[in-house]
Amino acid sequence: MGIVFIFHLWPQWLSGGYVGVDVFFVISGFLITGKLSRDSERDGKISLLEFYSGRVRRLLPAATLVLFVTFFGMFAFLPSARWEETAAQILASAFYVQNWALAARSIDYLSADADPSPVQHYWSLSIEGQFYVVWPLLIIAAIWIARRFDVPSRALTFFVVSIIFASSFAASVILTEQDPGYAYFVTHTRIWELALGGLLALTIHHGQGMPGSVRASVAVAGLAAILWSAITYTPSTIFPGIAALVPTLGTAAVILAGDIKLGAFRRLKPGWLIWLGDRSYSLYLWHWPIIIFYTAWYEKIGLMDGIGLMAITVVLSHISYGHIEQRYRHSRYKSERRPLVYGLGSLAGAVVAFGVLQHWMVSQGSAGVSPADARYPGPAVLVSNVSAPPDIEPIPPLAVLKRDLPSVYDKCHQNQRRAEPVHCILGNPEGRKTIAVVGDSHAANWIPALERIATQNDWRLLTFTKSACAFSRVEVQLKGKPYTSCMEWRENVVEFIRSNPVDIMFIGQSPYRYIDKEVMVRGLRSVWGELSQLGIRIIPIQDTPFMPFQPEECLARKDGKSCVARRKEVLPPDVFEYASSTMDGIHVVDMNDAICGPEICETIVGNMIVWRDRHHLSATYSAALAPYLAKQVGLPFPKVPRSKSVRRSETPSG
């Protein structure tokens, strides 16, 4: 627990402190397997009801308390833009599937820049919970088979656990190499660590005859392995996989050494350490939400800040240990069903709380704003030199900013694994003219604007977007490996367009700074040239700025005028301009004058929030850009509505 705590407070001091969770897994597997094995040998059976009710009494009360405190605490400490995601993760944690929620988030491109939630640490408890449900069933099945075929039950159980260990470890190595973010959280890449503890529990008696000096050496080696990995590993270490063997085998060595009473080892169990050890579960539960609530307001944790957070954590842990953990663990109620009823009640409470919050969030984002509403001139502040009325709450509301997405993300934005050219048909499906937008999520930025243009002109709009995939004949990488589905998708889109005529194609993408500029330009010219020969008008849209902060975080702490960046520092390279410079009939559209002022890029323009994250436009602002985009490319659109406000002053308006 100490390793994890220090890592979360000061990761620069203990960069591999996350291995503390692996230590925890091995110990847990050892304790649970040992208990189940002893129960079977002593009583001739394993009582599932007794086991499950015991786990519920031991773990659920404190975990539920922290979840409910975190739920209400987020309203006080977190910006409203983070409430819905935090509530969803609280719900996942209550059902012990938080690890799967985070695994899905790790492969979700839109969540790549998301801040950690205050219950993110429940991912390891979720794996534990899943282990507690399935493991006794496996042990019971192994014992039943052993008795059926008259073989030693401990030997057969060891065989079954060995198979689980080997298959899970193999999956961990393979998946970690392919996608370490996903592999870090999923159950099947972690269960081998618990199985390792289980194997140790089934064979520990073989090491009990070791001399004290040998056991001491084994313990020192194990501790050294744990500390070495905690100090030398970093967040960039490919983990778990093979790298996880060091801390897990180190933990196994310490367990195998057992209780050592030689020399200095006698002084390794001071009373204060035992006191903290008793409260380690509560310490783990409380420490992370406290850190997240603090960092939501203060960006860095200094030495004294960290000591203060430690003190708060210890106090809360002591209270919850004495009044919650111990009270329910040693409850006078003998009924083993009562804890299960309490557990179901806690889950029901979590569902109700999440439902109420989600209903409120939907109501916050449901009120539409007319494009002609003079309270929200948006880009007219920059383009038409008008002023935004003061004292108007910007749109979209912060609470729903992250959900202010182009409509395609619901059904037809291709994920990072598939290559089919899925697409939406927006506007008029039978329109006399067809326009298309192709590219990555930065191309999707323009879908709300293009949808307005298509709808206004009774045209058809096709959308082809795929996360982190440049529409250029280059080798794109994803997490350091060839992004093969991207390259397949790109050619599939080209083939689809060959068979389905398009009049105008808008193209957008991120800078892809890791790709050499000349290589990227050749790839762009290749695909643009091929499509131009089909009679398609190609319109590349210059990429938009990358803001140096999360807009919702900044706006939660400061006013709009403080959440700004220098334009020249946040504009991406002009690769499109370079690529189009030698191609006839292809002219790049640059909309950044309708997004930023001459010197400054603001987060709020004309009472509209420009960005939903660091580098994606809010759908609200994108839609407001429609008339200006249409004008730049010579497409018809009704006259741009002018605000009835006074003319814009020389200083940037929020």
C-alpha cells in the first residue's frame, strides 16, 4: 500500500509504484486459495454462502462508503464536465466491473486525454471481486472431480490452478505486446498473479523446513525484487506481461520465507506498521479520491501538500476501519444472507443515484439555441467584428461539454480495430448533390458545420471518419505499432467512393508529427490526385489549434479570459498547404481566423465554448461555423446572422 500511495502522490520519486497492486494480487490469491483449501480439508466441503457473505462483510461496507462519499464529493470538488463520467465509473465500481470500464476507455480515442476519475483505483478491487466470485467455484469443481476419480484433491487443484496460471500469463504477454493500455486492466491478463499466490498456498508446506538463514535470504531477495521494480519501472514500461514477473515472484519469495525471527528481521514489525497494515484496505480506498479532489484545484502536489493528504487519508481510514470495517466484519448478526441483502441494496442505491444524475445531465444539454440568437454570436465576434452580450452563461454548459460531439460518434465513426468504411448519410439522403467528409477525429470536427450546409442546401452528406487515422497513403502507427486497420480502411473508403459518386470531398486530420513531412505530403498528393481524377472537388481543411490545457478544467477554475493561449504557439504545421501547392484545383481552407483572434486563442468566443477538449471543437461551435465555411469555399448559405449587440471592442471578447 505504501508503494502505491507514494507513487500516486509523487510519481517522480517512485516511478514504478504501480507494482504495489501486483503485490496485492499475489497476497490475495495466496490467502483466498489457502482458506478454501483448509476449509475443504477440515470440513470436507466449501460453503459458498459462508464464503461470499464473509467477503461482502469484509469488503463491501467500506468500499460502498467511499463510493457514496466520492459521489457527493465530486459536486464540490470536480468541474461539472467530469460529473457524468465520474458517476459512470462509480457505478462500474459498485458492480465490480471498473477494470473493464477502464479497459474500454483505454481503447476509446475520445477518452485518450480524459482525466483520471476519483474511483479509478477500484479497477484492482474489481478484479478481486471477480476472482472471489469465480475462484471458489473452480476449487469446488476441482475437488469434486478429484473425488469422482479418486485422485488427491490438492494435486488436482494444483493442476487446475497451474493451467489457469499458464494460460493467463500467456495472454498477458501477448496482449501486453499488442495493446498495453487494454492489457493493463482486463481480468484475463491479471488472473495469473492471483493464481501464482494460489499455487504458493497449495505448496507452501514444502518450504517450511528451510533453515532460518535460507528463509532470510529468500525474503531479502524477494523484497529487493519488489523495490527494484518499484524504483526502476516507469509508466512507459511495457506492463504487465513479462515485466510483472519481477514484483510477483518477489512477493512469492517473501511469502515463502514466512515469519522470520532472525536479527534485524525482528525489528521489521514495529507497532505503528502493524497498525497501518490493519487499515491498509481503508487507506487504499480513501487515498485516491482525496488526491484527485485536491489536484482538481491544484495542479501539483508538493512535499507538505502530500504529507497533509497522507494525514487526511490516515484519519479517514482510521474512522472507517473502526466504525465500518470492524463493525460489519464482526457483526453480531449470524444470518449469512443479511450481508448479501446489504450488498444488493448498495448496488440499487448506486443505480438510482446515477440515474438521477444522468437525467439532470440530459436536461442540461437538451435546450437548443437558435443560430440567430443574438446572445450567442459565436464566431461572428471574430469574423464580423461584433460583441457578445455580457453576463451570459456560455453554451454548451460545462456539465455536458464532453458530450457535445458530432452525431456520428453514436453510430458511424469507425473504431481503431475495424476497417469497414462505415458511414452516416446526413442532410437529405436523396439530395441532388453529394458532399463527403473524410479523415480522423479532426475531420469529424467539421461534421456539425457541414451537416448544416448540407441540410440548408438539400444536399446529401457522407461521413467517413476513423480515430487516429490519416487519410494519406502513409504508414500510420498506433501505440508504436503499424496501424493496419487504418491503412485498410483508407483504401476501403477510396473504393467505396469510386462506386458511389461524390461531388465535393472535405478532408481533415491531425498533424501526425511523428511522420516525416515529405512522406506525409507524398501520401496526401497520392490519394488527392486519385480522387481528383474521379471529378471530385477536393477541399482540405487546415487543422485547428491544440490548446495547452483541458478547457473544462480551466473554465472550472478560472474565467474565460484567463483560459487563453498564444495563437502562434498552438497552431499545427501547415502540411495541407505544402501538399496542395503543386496541385491544380486543390485549395486549402483555413478556418482558424473564425476560431482564434490575430494573437490569442480563447476558450470562449461569442458566449460559445470553442473546445470540448484540448484539440476537438465543440459541436456547438462547429455548427456555428457553417456559414463562414460555406462562404470560404463558395457554397450557398443564407446570409450570416448579425448580432444586434454593439460592435466588438479592440480587446478579445469572452
